[in-house]
Amino acid sequence: MAPKKQIGNVLITSIIKVCGYSSILFVGLILVFLLKEGLPALKDVPLITLFNIRWYPIEGLFGILPLIFGTLLVTISATLIALPFGIGTAIFISEVAPRWIKEILKPIVEILAGIPSVVLGFIGILVIVPFFRKFLDLPTGLTAFTGAVLLGLIAIPTIVSVAEDALNTVPPGYRQAGLALGATRWQTIWGVTVPAAKTGILTAVMLGIGRALGETMAVMMVTGNAPVMPSGLNAIFEPVRTMTATIASEMGEVATGSQHYQVLFLIGILLFLLSLVINIIASAVSTKQRKRAERILS
């Protein structure tokens, strides 16, 4: 009986290792493919053309700066919208809400996280865009602000789900110790529970940012899809185009191997690097917090 159990353990361990190494291999192959198709753009397209403020491929203008700044504008704005609502909702579900409310809210959040982005984009066109056009008295509701609000709504369920799980992993003794020292319930939440779950909350934030950064269809449907360089504070209320929307809307129409094709893959490389930087920062901060906690406990 023991040899069979040992063989089963070895088999399961091997399968887990193969799955882990396969994920690393697949990411590496994706990077190699992007580099193979996108790096020739640096040789065939002048740098002064790439780092220009005009994106008009028909005339050979491949300025990617409007796309980069449009992506950053929408992503950062969506993050600022999603953070307070996402973390606040997670704290409410984990620490404040009665059990029967938790049993209702938790499945609702999970359902919202699974709604296809194209459906949310369709709702955005029919509801959010006309509302903001009238409420803010804008020429068009297809703006970066509309995209940021929609992306914020898309990122909130991810942040809530991960942050709430992180808060639930905090040992009950932490809360009891805070209350025993005379802290109120809210002081215990903000001074004990949230700091103890800081690593998981940071992971939730980074996942939310990654969701907003990589979103394509929804943001393409409500931001106006105009490659205009954002300038001034009013840029948030003007149409923009993101890098993901550019790839999705133009990749099917370009000739394979053309300059336009290569530049689109170069944009894909930039997106890959942005996601990599976000994950590295999250991993570094998480590791630092974990080591600090281990030093305190030791």
C-alpha cells in the first residue's frame, strides 16, 4: 500500500512541476514571438517616426506616444476609481457585513467578475456614454473618463475578491488582541486587520491594474478610439485610443510583414513590458512585506 501511495505522490508532484514549467515556457514563447515580429520595426521605421504624436499608418505615420499616454491616462484614472470602492467593499464584506449579507454579496461579486467585457462595453455605449454626455455637457460621451469609469467597474470585482480573501486569512487573534487593548472596531480594522493583510491587498490592486491595462473591447467601444495626444487637464474628457484597442482594431487589416504590422507587434511588446513591470513591483513589495513580518515574528 505504501509503494502505491509513494508512486501517487511522485506522479502528482511531477504533474505539478510540468504544469509550472509549462507556464514559464509558454510565457517565454510568447515573448520570443513578440520580439521576432516586433523588433524589426526599430530597424525599418525611424525612431523619430515612432516617438511622434501622430498615428496615421496610411501615410506612414506611426507615432505611438498618443497610444501610450492614452493607455496610461485611462488605466491610472480607472485605478483611482476602482481602489476605494474595491478595497472598501472587501473590508465591508469581510469585517462589517452580517453573515447573510456576505452570502449574497460574495456570489454577486464573482458573477460580476465573469461578465464578458464586450457585454459591459455594450452597456457602456447604451447607458454610460449618453449619461456622461448629458450630465457633464460634453460634445461626446466617448471619452477617456467614460473608459476609466467602465474599466474601474470591470476591475472592482477582481480587487474585491482577492482583497476579501486576504482579509479573511488574517488570524482572529489579531482582531481580538486589538479589541483587548481598548481599540474600537474601526480602529482594529484600520490599524490591525488591513495592515496585516497588506500583501494580499497589494496583490489585489496589481491584479486590478493588470485587468484595466489589458482590457480591449470595452475600452475600445467607449473611449472614442481617436489617436489624439492627451494634453492638459481636460484630456480626461476627450476621446483617446489605447494600445490594446489599436492592436484589436487594426491587426486584422494589415499585411503580414509590413511596417504597420511590425509596429503593432512593437506595441504588443510595450504592453508585455508594462505588465511585467507591474508584476515585478508587486512581487518585490510583497516579498519585502513578508520578510518584514517574518523578522517581527522571530
